[in-house]
Amino acid sequence: MRNNNKEIKVRKRPKSRIRNQFGNLAMRYYPGRAYKTAIRAFRKEIAETRGLLQALTDTGYKPHQRRLSPRQMQIIEDFLGEP
């Protein structure tokens, strides 16, 4: 990329290394799906499972957070079973 005759280097992070805890858990529950599709399906299941979203919200969970506390992970496992 050039800007006023000066060359600017653009650094990119490889997407394969940018994984988050929520996404990894989603991939464990939906192993046959693409990464983004698994996250979308996992978020939908959390929202539709009776009592799960409220239990997570009580621990400070926000709908689009990427990291989960150990307690939140345990709540998900209690409601959905082990992946």
C-alpha cells in the first residue's frame, strides 16, 4: 500500500489462530459444521434452551461475549450435556 510515496506495511493475523473460547466450545458441540456456522447454531441453542440463557445471564454472560468463565462453561454442560 502506498501513501504519499511512502510504503506502508499492512500486518495480517492468520484467521486460523484467532479462535476464541466460545468458538472452540461451539465446535465441540457442532463438530461437522464450519466455524461460524457452529457459533451461530450454538448461540441459537443457548437462546432457545429453556432456562439456560437466564442462568448464564445471572453469571454476567452477554450474548456476544467470546470468553466464558468456568462457571458459565459448567452451566452450559449441565443444560446441554457434555459435547
